[in-house]
Amino acid sequence: MNDDTESRLLTLADVEEAAQVIAQAFQADPLITFMLPFESTRIRTLLKFFRPYGEINIKHGRGYGVGQPLQGVAFWESPGGESMSISLRSLGKFLPLLFTMYPIGYFRARAVLEKTEALHKEYASEPHYYLDNLGVLPSAQGRGYASKLLRPILELADAQKVIAYTDTLSPANVPFYEHFGFECVEQSAIPGTGITVFALRRQVQ
């Protein structure tokens, strides 16, 4: 494995590996553990989501990866990017989720998801880069992979003089994003969930 590998655009050949990486990276995320409380089936359910979701992002040029083999994955939405339309064929790939705990979990977490979307609209109404997901394999964390998935896009944002925005539900992630110039503009606790949404906005540097 080459630890010096720079981030690259993912291709459809990377879909399965990317899904494996991000499913493992998110298995302990507060939202995921709230939605999918049974650890024994959590990874399998996440894979059923991230395979089609990752494929759609990669098809639209939003998927980035680092490491060989793949160690980290990020999904970035660009300010002038193509709308991420979902075809009927792509939608059909989400059907296996209907036979998991995901629909119940999604309903339970609806208030969290709605608040996350509302904060995004409030603090990033202008053209911006949006970091939708970033995940590094637990075994590869602390090696700088996340930085390599952030820096190139943030440099693009600065060059284009547009802001960047992301959110997190993990308090431990806030200092990491602050290190890259993001400011926590609001934190909102969602009643009855034990989850707090942190909205993070980065001005042009």
C-alpha cells in the first residue's frame, strides 16, 4: 500500500470497494447507530445503501478516493455540478433496503435528517462545495487520508472564491474540520434522539 497516494476521482470499477470503505467508516456514527441499533446486521445494511448511493455519486463525478487499495472515500457536491438525478434503474437498486431495519430507522431519524437539511439551506444558500460524506477505514485513520480528501477541493473552493459547507453528528469531528478553516456556525440538539447536528461553514481563505 502506498501511503503517499493522492486523492483521485473514483470510477464505476471502484463502487464495491468504496461502499466497503464508507460502510465500515460509518458503522459507529451517531446517526447510523440510532437508525440501525443492531450491530450484527449494521454493516450489511449500510452496504445495501452505499452501493447504489456510491454508484450514483461516482456517475456524477462526486466520488473521490485515496489509498491503494482504497482507504478513504469522500462525496463532494460542487457549486456548478450536474443535478444528481436518480433513474428508475438506480432507484431499483435501493429496494433491498426495504427488507432491512433501514426504513424504520429512517422514520425514527426523520427529525435529525430534516434539521440537517434545514441548516444546510440556512448556512449555505449561495453557490458552495458541499462535503456530503467522508469516511476512512478505522484501521487507516490517523495517516492523513482524510486530509487528502479535503485539501484539493478546498483549494478549488478558494480559487473559485466560493464557500464550503459540511455537517457532522460527531462532536469529535468538529476540531478536525476547524483545522481546515471550517467554523461551527450552529449546533442543534434533536430532542428525543441524543443527537446533535453541527453545521460547519468555511469562508474563502
